[in-house]
Amino acid sequence: MAETPEEISYADFAKVDIRVGTIVQAEPFPEARNPSFKIWVDFGEPLGVRKSSAQVTKHYRLEQLTGRQVAAVVNFPNKQIGPFMSEVLVLGFPDEDGGVVMIGPDKPVPNGGKLY
């Protein structure tokens, strides 16, 4: 039986800053412990371009990533991933085998839009 999630208030939810951005650059990340790509996401002004390590190699090839809009948490502290500093957490859901499927809008929206 699944565990019931802890209830939170809207104020708790509002603390998590989830924004939409467009991937503008993607590179291999061979130094990562788990198969990953380095990606740069443009969130528009005032956030600009932020980088992230994304374990999305199961479902995506590098050439599929540039131009794709994704959702990311932009107010986590930076995290060192091997030799790379990740600045945002790109969001996704696991498939039946644990591979990450990124989430994003189903229609183009302006970069920097906040999830509500």
C-alpha cells in the first residue's frame, strides 16, 4: 500500500520556484557517475541561462534536447556533480524502469513562466 504524502499548505508549495525554460545547449557528461548530459536552460530575464546535470540519456539523444522546453526548480542551492556545478533541477517522472521522462508544457510558453 502506498504511503500517504504529508499534507502541505499553499504557502509551502509557493516556496518551490518552478519555472519553464528552453534548453539552448547540451553536451555529453562522461565524468558523471550515472549516464547524464550537461544542459543549459534559458529562463529569460532576470534568471538568464542556468546549467544542470540531467540523467535523461535513456529517452533522449543530445540532438533532441536543444529547443525543448522543460520545467525546473530554480531556487535550490547549487549542487556539485563531479566536475560540474548544477544550478537548477530539471523535473521529470520515472518510466516503468526508472528512466527519466522530462516534463514541460505541451504548447510553447514564454521562458521564465512560473508554475502555479
